[in-house]
Amino acid sequence: MPQPHIYNLEEFTEQNQIHSIFGSAVACFTAGRELLNHITLPGAMPSFFTIILMIDGREEYTINNNKVELEMHDLFIKLPYTPLNFKDCSNEVESVHLLVEKNFFDELARQNEQLQTATPLDIFDTIPVFHLSEAKVAEFYDLFHNIQKTISQPHLYKQELVRYQLSFCQLLLAELVSGHEVNTHDLKHKDDILKIFLHLATRHFRKERQLQFYAERLNITSTYLSRIVKELTGNTVLGYLSSFLYNEICIQLKTTDKTMNEIAEELNFNDQSAFTNFFRSKAGMSPLAYRKKSNVR
């Protein structure tokens, strides 16, 4: 009897025309009924972790010939090298799928000291589905949404962000396995401070760009946060926030028809003049000139 083909993540995304992928290690996308019915992997053994967060509706799979039904607020985790087949879904279904190659996932886990005392993640082989509280759903959804945006949009620090976001995801998964909170806010280690700061920054930079806002959420002083970020990255807290903000403005100017005032209000500038001055200092031209230049290409 022939052995099932082992698919890596790159093969899977190419075959199913999924473009939200980082290198060949991480993919994250939102799926509805049309996409789910399109995805094919019959009899194959994926070499990557599959994590599915159910936002609405119902999905049905078979894993090792066992039926798995997922409903709203379920989180499904499938280990690599396990055959998975999609069977059916409801019309109104919506889910977020995070796919991570095993080698990359394992490398991050080895480097994450806080996981060393947590329950082994291979318990997902026997408990693959968790029903989450609304608060937990929101936490995972925000994280997955940020991973998806980091992958699909230009970022000066894309590789660092993807790694930090996935490390944070591993900590959240460990909480589900152990049944109690893993100390994600134990700031004894400088790397932890940086990881959590970057996670917070990618969630809040559109509205919050004051150093004190992030220091308070990390329960440390602004001076200490500044020193750690500078020491580990060579960049500054405000440097990261400005880079995220500039990239977001570029994306909005290129891909939307929003007015300058609408973008300025959405990104919490005091007025359009402050918005224009900020962008000009980064791009060397006005936002309007940048939009016209982008549309010519």
C-alpha cells in the first residue's frame, strides 16, 4: 500500500492558492465556505501544525478517520504528519487558520524559556479541540489577525515580528494545555519584555504612541523599557511605533480611497497638518504626492 504524500507548507499554499505566507514557514488566513470547499489535501500528511480558530458557523473534518466537529469559539490544534480532511461546513462559516512548519515551531519552542515548565504541547494529539471563553477568543483572534497582517503587509521588522507573535501564541496554547496561566508577563528576561512590547505595539500603534502607555502595561518604568528595546534591537520604542505607523499610512494611501483627513483621524493624529508633517519627514514628500506616485506605477 503506497504511503501518503508528505506535504510541506509551501506545497500546500501553492496548490491551494493561499498567498498569505511568510517564507515557507508560516501562513495565516481567514476562511469562509468558498475557500474551505476549494482547499484540497486528500490523503496527504502535512508537515506543519494546523491551528483553527472558529469565529462563526460550523466546520467538519476527519483526522485519523475520526470525525471532528468545530463550532463557534472552538480552537482546533492538529499536530504535523497527521492526515486531515475537510468534510463540510455551514453557509455562514468564518474561521482563522494558522499554519506553522514543524521545524520552525519547534525552534521557537526551544528558545522560549517559559515553555520549558509548561505541559508538553504534544497533548494536543489527544485533546485537539478547546472551547474558549469570549475573552480568550478575542485574545487569539487579535493575535492571529496581527500575524496575518504582519505576513501580508510590508514591515521593516517582519521576521522579528513573526517570531515574537508566534512565541506569544505558543504561550497562549500552553495555557490551554496546562489549565492555568503561564506567566506570560514574567519580565525577568529581557527577551520577554521585547516580545510582549512588540505584541502590544502591533495591536495598539494606530491609537497609542506614548512610551508610558506600553511601560504601564508591562509594569515597568518608561526608562527601563527604552533601555531594553535599544539594547536588544538597536532601535527605540518610538522608532518601532513610527515605523509601524509609516508602513500603515503607505498601505492606506496605496490601497484605499480614504481622504487625508480620514486617515489622519483613524490613526489618531491631532490634525491633518500633523499627519502630513509626519509623513513628509519619513517619505520626503506629501501623502498626496505619494498616492499619485503610487497610482502611476
